[in-house]
Amino acid sequence: MPLLNCEPCACTKCGAILNPYSRVNFQEKLWVCPFCLECSYLPPRLVNAADDNIPQELQACWSTVEYLLPTQSTPPAFFYVVDICMPAEELQALKESILLSITQLPSDSYVGLITFGTVVQVYDLTSTDITKSHVFSGTKDLTVEQVAEMLRLDPRGGSPLLCQVQQCDVALQTILDELVPDPWPLQEGCRALRSTGAALSTAVSILECLMPNLGARIMLFINGPCTQGPGMVLGSNLQETMRAHVNIETNTQLKHFSRAQKYYQALARRAAGKGHCIDAFMCARDQIGFLEMRDLVECTGGLTVLTDSFTQEVFKLSFSKMFDSTQRELDMAFNGILTVQTGKEFKVAGALGHCVSLERKSPSVCDYEVGIGGTCAWKMCGLNSTTTVALFYEITNQHGVEVPQGSFPVVQLRTEYTHPSGRRILRVTTHAYQWADPAKDLVDTGASFDQETAACLVARLAVHKTATEELVDTLRWIDRTLIRLVTKFATYTKGDASTFALSRNFSLFPQFMFYLRRSRFLRLFNHTPDETAYFRTVLNRETVLNMLTMIQPSLLTYQFGQPPTPSLLDYSSINPEHILLLDNYFRLVVMHGTTVAFWRSQGYQNEPSHAHFKALLEAPNKDIQDIVQERFPVPSVLICDQNSSQARFVVSQLNPSLAQQSRVDTSGGAPGENYFSDDVTLKKFMDYLMTLAVQGQ
Amino acid sequence: MFIWNFIKSVLEWTGLLNKRGKLVFLGLDNAGKTTLLHMLKYDGVIPQEPTQMPSSLLFALPSLFLHSSLPISSPFTVYEELKIGNLRIGAHDLGGHEEARLVWKEYYHGVNAVVFIVDAVDRMRFPEAKRELDRLLNDESIANVPFLVLGNKIDMPYAASEDELRSALGLRLATTGKGQGISRGVRPLELFMCSVIKRRGYGDGLRWLTQFF
């Protein structure tokens, strides 16, 4: 993709950027905007353009180009907000990770540090000999003005609270070395007092004063729930327990829920308003209140990691990967704005992803809203190479003039963002689509159906729906959507399910829906609200490929003398002599079949005569390494034996095709002897679907 | 009789007769805690992932005595309505793997009973189960709380017998009898064998346990 060091050429009427779909008259130096058909002059820099000298922004092979905008560049700021209510070994591991990250940061970037427990401490990073910090009460909710006055924050002069790494790395190291778990005494029968809300609010206020509309990220490290002050999610008394799905469903015992949620929502909007992003690194064995805090991440485009402990690889590797600069520069961008412009054939209905509405109206916006709608521009404070936003459009001809068959409606996406080097960049992507009217031409419409992307869009919509409606309604909506789709695009004789057939680019879609319905995003049992919120948050920002792995985990089989083969996500894929690798995005599980496990316990892999067995055992390692290398958050890796406790990570994900039902009394010898499940099988699901589809409702 | 039924239903309706209980489900990983809870709540078996974070749920006990014939297996109605009977149970389902056991103690406050589940097939881990059970029985903060120990998975061949498990867990002299009533000042403790997936045994155990609420 070309990066052009010049100003983009915009249409004088609608603001669209010159693109390969614009008609250009090189003799007259004129171009016609494909959106509004307005004629404009080419800018002076393009006077030499001709048919044999086509500038890059007009070449059809570059549907995406980037422009370097002429603004002053400021390096980004990284604000560490650290919970100190944790055991010493946890804090030690966290300190090591933070210290490592500081060495990875570009040396001109700004850093700041806040710690919190019973009180909130903001550190002065300029004093090298003694540690100086400002102490705030953890129970007070201070306004920006109050914080600015108390800390004497001046946006023009620098502040000792936010310094460039090269100037304060020694001071920062000393402060971190001296950091100990919260010294305030713990009351009998009580949890630690943790002022997460007050600490976050202070960090947001400081950045609001010092770095408005400049690249900055707040990195929050937490080991437990906020138990006092603003944003409290749980009382400190142990008699009170954390809310569960049942409390949310029945709206009982939700003492702090809505107040906390509103508090964090307001905080998220404040941060997003100034272009700052908030990451949450949650390492705890119990819930920390992520359900309430979810908007902090989703509105600001932050990254999240949820795992047991700061000592675990999942946290350590993920966190250091954030600052991985092996590819010369950090994979992160700040303060992004996405603008969508459409032609008159369809209009944008909304977006789903880690963004907030900028409430900008334009002729490209339709009245109907899907997700975050009613606008043509969204703010994405934090984004990187995998950030994916789902955009929904409405066809405008539905009630009026028809779009002529075979015309090419155009869409332009403009993303303005700050590169980690501080430069401001505008990325322009322009696409034209061939128009096929679904009411007239089912073959053309069907041929362009992308079932993988469609499954991901349904997943995002479903997750979005769960926020406002009952889960069972969401499941019914998925069912209705699926039935409507196959009724329209499958071939069958009415009333005869045996004639039902789906063309190739629809054939996997029902299966995706089957696994989506039973996925961790929509099945709540055995997960806490925090876990569910976390899974949904990650689903909301990832690419299509990654989302598919989450919806329908991938299963690889390793066997003697054969390359790894993808297998059906089904009980029938379990074989005593095979090794399986299950990848559900969050976890990689290697399962050794019983025979393999037995051979391994006999130590065959150590004998030279069984080198091929050793090779089999080691075969998954390469694939695991590849996945761990490229994924964020880094998945946890687990090796287990068939029928062991940990093997449940695999078995619970499989289609229970061979399982016995708990009601049916079978006397041994059945194929799935050890597997019991009353769950719906894929076959039964498909049978239902076909029966309903051929009824032609 | 009619009058009594009427009064009873009024009392139930107003919530005066509703008994409530709070249980914690403990045991090593893979003992069957979550599967049992799923059975109690939804009346069906679904293979579960190992529990990571403590989760809580509510269920009504009659679902345990009246096995309804509603199959959960229709693909389009997986989520059942919860029947509200006169005993509502709130249950904390805690993970059983070693790291998850660190948070067990945070859930002891105000519990009416502990259900400790043991995998009766996994003989290798009986000593580990015994160690955890002993630690719980000696814990001051739940000193007088009734304990139900369930030996699960008796549908499997080679599962330990009640006698064998009783010895392995050191419960020979400690249990207080499966009958009704118990002398004052003694902590009720009993072992029941069960198979969750075959819907056997745990009903007797829970019925025994709830008499102490």
C-alpha cells in the first residue's frame, strides 16, 4: 500500500478523496467525484499526470492508499495504573513485566505511573534520590478541574507526572523496585480496599489536561474488584459475593451494578472524547468487575487480557508482545477516526466494534440503526493491525427508485490516525461493488455470499443484542435468520426435506450457527459474567479469521507418517492413537489419545528405535509456536491425556455425535461409552433446519 | 384439609414458607460439581469445561424429586424456565484445580451446607481428595456446617464401593448416619454414592442434607 507524502485531494462538494473510481480528464485537469458527480480541478501536484503517467491514488490496483498529513508530531504517552492489593509474588511478576515494557518503549515516548490500593498515589518521575508522590483518597470522585489544580497541571509546560522515557527510566525503576503490596491493614473478614475507580479517573484527568487529542494509552493492571469509592463493584465484607449471571437475569442482589456501570461508561466517554485508549490487564482467580468496566475497553479500543495470575505466560507474553518492536515500530495507532461515505444506492446503518459514535450526520447515513448508528464517523482511540469494525448498510432503493442491475455503487472508508511515531496519517479505501438485486437475481447474489464473514457479522450482532434483550430471544433471532437464509438460497422441493441442498458457498453457514449457539459467547452456564464479557469484548475487535476460530474452534489431528490434518469438531475425531490440537482462540489444548499416552508413560519416545513416536509427540509444537507468535492475547497452552480432567477442555467443544443420553439406559458396548451428553447434535440441528426450510415459511 | 392447603399456598405465595439455602460445591477438578449443578438446574447432562472462576446459580429443589419429562434436547429451546418450589437453593460452583482452591475460603461466609464431591473412579487421587476434605472439616469458619460427601461416577466399571471410599476418605467413624434427626451439637456428615449422568443417588444425599436447613 503506497504512503503518499502529500495532501489528499478532496472533492469540493462532498469531501470524498480522489480515487481510482473517479473519472479524470487529464487534458482539462478535471476529475468527477463518483459520489456526488461534482467536477473539480486536479491539485497543482497532479498537473503532470497523464494516461501514461497515472498517479498512484488513481491506479486501480491500489484500492487503499495512505497520505501523510502535515501536522506536528508528538510521541505517544503510556500511563501505567497499577493495583498493589496483591500478594508479593504477584506484584513482583507484574513489576518485572512493567520494567521490561519500559525498555521496549520508544525512548521519546512519555510515561506516567499511578498505584492504587486503599489510596491512590501519583508519582513524580523527575526526582531521582527520593520517591515523591501525590496521595489521593480512594473514596473521592474528583473532577478534572480539581485534579488539575491539586497537581498544578499545565498543558503548555511539561509536568513531572508525565516524562519522556529517556529522562525518567532510572527514577521509574527506583519507584517500581520500592513498590510493596498495599501496607494498609486488612480488616478481619474483609477484602482488600481497592480504589480502581478513583485511580482510573485521576489518570484520565491527567491525560485530559496534558495530552488532549494526542496519542495516549492508560494501561490498567488489576488483581481484584474495586471495593471502595467511585466505581465500586463489590462491598469489602466477605459476606457479600460477586454478582453472577443469575443475579443479572433476575435483577436481584445487584447492589452496585448499575451505579458502577454508569460510572465506568462516563469515564470511558471522557477518555474517548480526548482520544485516549484504556487497556485492562486482569489477572485474578475470581471476578474483578469487568462486566461493569467493559465500556472502558470497548469505547476506547483498548486491549484486554484475562488470566489467573501475573506470573502466567498468558499475561507476560501478551503484554510484552504489545510493545514488540521487532518490526521496527510498535503495532499500535492512536486517536483514530473512521468516516464512511456511500453513494446514493446504499447508506450506512451503523458499526459494531471497538468504537464510539462521533454523531456526525451526512447524506450517507440512513434512519435505520444497526449497532452504533446514526452517524457516518466513529472514533477509535486505540487500534492496531487486527482491529476490525463491522459496518452495516441499508439498500436505499427499497421504497423508491430501483438501482439499475449491473451498476457499481461506491463506498469510501477514510481512517485518520496517529502513528506511534507521532505522525498523522489518513488511510483511504475505496471500493465499488457490482450491484445484483436480491429480489430479482438470486444466483448472482448467492454467488457473492461470503459465509465466513456472514457468520462473523451474525456473531457480532448476536453479542450486541444480548446487551438489551433476553438471551433466549437472541438465540431465536439466530434461528430465524438462518432459516430465512436457507429457505431463500437452498434448492429443495417444497415439503420434502430429503431434496434439500445448499450450494458450496452456503454449505458451512448452518454449521457456524450451530457452533455459535453453543459457544462461550451465548452459553452462560459455567462461566461468570466477567468471563462472558471478556470473550465478547475480544470477539468484538478481532478479524474474521480469528472470530471464526472463536465461533467454531479448529481441530487438528496428528498421526504416524502423515501431515497434520484438519478434523471435524466431533466426538468421532477422538482416536486413541492420535494426537489432537484444539484451538478455540483463548486456549490451545493438545490431547494425547489413550494409546499415545500409554506409550509416552512407558518412555518410548526416549528410545532411538522409536524416533517416529518422538516425532509424533513433538509434531504439534511447531503449529503451537506459530499460533502463539501471531495472536493477541497469547493463548494458554495445555497438554493433557484423553479422559483426563483437562481433556474436558476439548470434549466440551465437540459435537456430541456419539454421546449417550442420560435418559437412555444402554448396557455397554455402545460407541460413545464414556461420553454422556443430552446436548443437541449437529445432525439433529440440521434435520430440524431442513424440515423447517422446506416448509417454505 | 382443604383449608390447610389454601393457607399453605397463600403462605408460599407470600414467600413466608419459602426455605432458602446457600450451598458451596467443592471437590477436586473433574469430580463432577458443574455437571451435577447443570443437572439440578436444567435436568440434563452437557459436558463442561473445567470451571475457571467461581460462579453462582440458583435452583429450586423439587426439580430433583420430580424428574420432569421435558427433554432439553430440542435445538430451539435449550434454556428451560426455572421452577420455583418451596426450597430455593443458591449454589456457588467453585473450580477444583489446585490454583482455584485458593479462593474457596472466600465463599464460606453464611453457607448452610457444604457438598463435597469425589470422583469414585480416580483412586490415584483419593489421598488428595482426603487431604482437601480434612482441611475443610478442620476449618474454623465452617465448623458446624453440615457436610454432604458424594462419591460420583458409580456408573463406571471399577468405581470404588461406598465402603472403599469411606475408608479411603477416613470417614469410617466420622459419619453421622443417613437417617433423619441427629443429636444436638454434632456436625452432620454423611457419604452418599451417586452417578450424576445416570441421575442416581444425589437426590437421596441432598434430601438428607436439606433436613438440617
